[in-house]
Amino acid sequence: MTRSALRRAALAAAAAVALSTIGTGVAHAERLAFTDRRGDVWSVDLDALVEEEITSPEDIPFEAEPKVKNGDIERTVLRHGRRTVSVHVDFAELRRVGEFRGDFLTFRTDTGARRMVMLFAGQGLWRGGMEVIRPGAGEILDCGATHKIDYAENTVDLRFPRACFGEPRWLQMRAESGWARLEAGRVYGDNAHNRAPQNWQFTQRVFSN
Ligand SMILES: [Ca+2]
Ligand SMILES: [Ca+2]
């Protein structure tokens, strides 16, 4: 699967999520921290993914990878400040292996705005490049978002001006990460919220302070 094909798949997944109405937490918080268990990385055989003509995320043939540490999310912190929104992710291990890796975040807000964020890194660009996308139209927003991937500390940090989300009163997020070993024909992934291969639930609402 090419990078652009993976990006299209991610956009399709984002569109599916945008239709979902699951997850309507009501708690007030400017900072939300949540943990994810170790050893819950999954993988997908890319050939199977293409040949089986998957039309629904529920049909993807996931395989558990309890021994894979790379890309295993342990903890996520979402902050919603007066001017910026930040996301910090701790991994069990974050290495420059395979052809590329990525972080995929979906946001929704009180104004109805939806945003898909994709941070891609890989051979020749392990520092990574980030896109903030308005799902549906697929429009890429140039709103001053920045990122840092720290392979020594096993962390990823994302920082967004609140304008990226239309200055919302609150926002909710769902997050996952993945990496690819194309020679072996496999993609590995972990969502930040539970031990299942996929997560459709958003966090509770996180209000600006
Ligand atoms: Ca995990
Ligand atoms: Ca998980």
C-alpha cells in the first residue's frame, strides 16, 4: 500500500467516524490524561486488506501482536488552553523502523467542526510532517500547527493554535498510531483508548480554560 493509499484509507476512516454520534461526555476539564495498556498492538496483512476488498472497518482482518513494543501507546494527555490545544503521547517504544509511521487524531467540537490530523514520518523524513484536515472536503488547513517526535524519549507532541479548530468552547478527540513494514507486508497499530484494534468513542469534552 502506498503512502497516498494509506492516506486515502485514513480519510475514509475519518469520514466514517464523522458520521458516528458515539461518545458524549459532559465533564469539564482543561486537561485530560488517559492511559492505554501495554501489549495491545495489532497488525494487518496489507495483501489481505487489498485482496478482500474491505468496505467496512469492521471487516479488517486484525491480528494481535502482544510482543510488539514499537508504537505501543501507554499514555495520552490532551490540553485545551486559552490559545493552544496540545496533545502528548507516551509510547512503550518509538523507533525509526519500517518505512514509515503515523499518528492519526480526530477532533470534534461544540461548533460542529471536525478535524483529522495526520502526522507522518518515515525514511528520509523521520522528523515527520503534519496535516490538519477538514474531513469530507479533504481540505488541508494551514493553521500553524507544530509537532515534535522524540525517538529517545518515545514521545510525540502536537501543538495547535485554537484557530485550527475554529476557537471552540470544548473539543473531544480520538487518537491512534501506526507504522508499516512494507517488506513484510504488514501495518501495525494501536489506539490510545482501549485494547481493541479499533476505537469509535471520543474522549469526554475538554473545555478551554
Ligand atoms: Ca497500548
Ligand atoms: Ca490500545
